Amino acid sequence: MFVTLAAGLGQTRVDPTSKTREVSAVEELLRPSVSDPNAAPEDDPYGPYVALDRGQWAALAEAVPWKVDEQTLARLRGLGDPTDAAEVAEVYLPLTQLLNLYWERTSALFGTSHDFLGLSDRRTPFVIGVAGSVAVGKSTTSRLMKELLSRGPNRPRVDLITSDGFLHPNAKLAELGLSDRKGFPESYDRRALLRFVMDVKSGKPEVTAPVYSHLVYDIVPGERIVVRDPDILIVEGLNVLQPATRRADGTTALAVSDFFDFSVYVDARTDFIRQWYVERFFRLRQTAFRNPASFFTRYAEMSEGEALATAEGLWDSINGPNLELNIRPTRGRATVILRKGENHQVKWVRVRKV
């Protein structure tokens, strides 16, 4: 997903130390080993997670004739993402099989509870949330999940929506004084996103969402994405695992994540993600930024030095603070955490067991 790339250029730097927060016990459990950041964390037999290294995780996959050819992979991968057939087989196939188990059991529980309540409603969509930083590869993860899940038993209808469409339009962000905080939680129309997910989860047969264009860096007026009666819906975004907020009267609001049946957090060391962000910026200078309609055409004509300073400045003032203050703190809320190494390959997986 490509947001907050231009936000903050020449504007006030966000100090990541300006907002303090308490590190939760769950978050402390999720910290990787200092000696080997790619090693799976040690398991606490009484903790809420089980940690598996890549080999252990890959061994869980059942042999199935699902193969993603290179042409399909090229379509699903994000810019510069090296995900290959081995990554699909060793990481995403077991993840898909776990998702199918959750979907099957969740559907059975839905039917049982509705029988008990005397309700005749049909099964509602199974909703999956995918969160993580800009440039960490969550869009590739989401598209691969959609592709593999759609090939599963009964060939379910799988839709994918990103939270980008629920960003406030640029004009609204300017009005609110949030132009330099695009991608932060407050830059989204959270009520509209919540209503969208609630409507889908409640079984509404047709739900629409706004369309965001990465080319023009804004919401496209008058365009809508239509979601019609999916079996599975994937909701991808920076902040989709954010907890509920407390209202002025002390009551707690609902959160989008309250309606997720399963969630995935794509994780990596901050210095790795920063490097991937800068590398993607340079690739975009040779591709999308050269489109005359692009919001970012000015970046294509910069010198190498200017481009590097710009990319690093954008990360350090916007995307890095957003990751540390808002995105990574939600990691412990995920059902599954995929931890990547320097080469973008998943090194270990952590699965919530309670």
C-alpha cells in the first residue's frame, strides 16, 4: 500500500518521543531475540502465543495441488517484493490452511448459535484483517491470501478491500490540519470504515466503499468499489487493528477489529522497513512517478541525492513515527504475526493460541 509518501514534505517533523505509551506485557512477549532478530522468540508455555520458525511452520502444510505460477506471482507481488514460489509453499500455504480451519469452525459456531437463538439468517462473511507498516509487504500478503483462499474447498468468493479508500480527501485533510499526518489514525473516516465492515459482517448483500487513487494521491470523486455477498472479506490497512477509542463520556466505541474473525500482522525490524521504503521510492521514480498524471512527478526529476534525502526525510518524519506510535503497538492484537528478515522472507511465525 502506498500512502503518506508525500505527506510532510517541507513540513513540521513529527517527534516519535512526543507521545509516550506503556509497553504492554503482550508486546514485550513479542520482542524478537536481540542476539538474533530473525530467530523465533522463545515460547512461554503459559503465554498466549506459540512461536514457530520457518521450517516448523512450513512442515504444518498439507500437500495440496495449489501452485502459483510466476505470471500470477508477478501480478500479486508489490513493487520490488521478491516473494517467490518457495515463500508461497512454505509460508502462505500453511497460513491459508489455518485460515480455512478458522473459517470452517467459525461458520459452524455461527450456525449453532443461530439455531439456539431461533434465527434463520444465513452465514455471514468471514472477515480477515491484515495490518503492518508502509512498505512491509502487507499488500502482497493480502493478495496472496485472496488468491489461495479462492482456490480452497468449495471455491469461496473472496473480496479484498484496503482502508485507503477511507482516508479523508485531501481537501478535508487540509481543512482539519492533517495534511502532514496522512496515514495516521486520525486521517481516516473511521466511522465510515466501521460502518462498512459492520454492514458486511451483518450480511448486507451489497456494500460500497470509496476508491483511492495512488496515482493522484486522493479519493476519486464519484467512484465506489462494490462488495457483493462475499464468503470471505480481507480488510488491509495500516491501522485496521487499532483498539476502540474512549468517548468523552467515558464509554468505549466499537473498533473495526471487533468484527474480524482472524487477523494478520506483517512485521519486520524498523531499519529493514525503512530501507525497503527508500528502495521503493527509487523504483517509483522510474515508473509511476513518470506518469504525467501522477501527484509525485516532481520526484522523478530530482537528483539521486535529493531523492535519497527526500525519501529518508519522509520516513523519519511521517512513516517511522506512525509505525512506532500507532501501527506496531497493535501487533499483539493479531491472530498471526509474520516476521520478515532483511531479504523480505518470513523467518518466523507467531500464532495466538488463546
